[in-house]
Amino acid sequence: MIMMIAVGMLLPLQAAMNAMFGKGGGHPLWGGLINFIVGLSLLISSCLILRPPLPSFQALAALPYWAWGGGVVGGCGGCGVG
């Protein structure tokens, strides 16, 4: 619960952090890539530590087509703000 509140409090700062990656990388696309690598590293580490069960292919295939758009929106947001 405390982690959710802390992350929620940091969300307004995310655009500024992404913009700093874009400036430091010299281009918004590099900023987006840096942001993605940092986030992916955290997710992989979390999965290795917490070991959640893998979702089944059938469960993923049953998702509506628009659910896959979240990754596209996140990628565009990370690059666009940077």
C-alpha cells in the first residue's frame, strides 16, 4: 500500500524525468530508449525476485486487440515527452 502511494506521488514527476533523459541523450528517441531500458531492467529484476507465474498463451491471446495498445501508448509517451 505504501509503495502504491509513493509511486502515485512520483507520477507527476515522470514527464520531467523523461525530458531530462531526452536532453541528456541528445534526442527524444534516445531518451525514450534509456527510459525503456531502465524500466525493463526493474521489471526483469522484480520478476526474478518475486517469481510470478507465467501467463498462459491462451490467456494472452484472449485479450482484446486494443489491450496491446498500452505498450504503444507508453512508448510514444516516453519518446514524445523526452
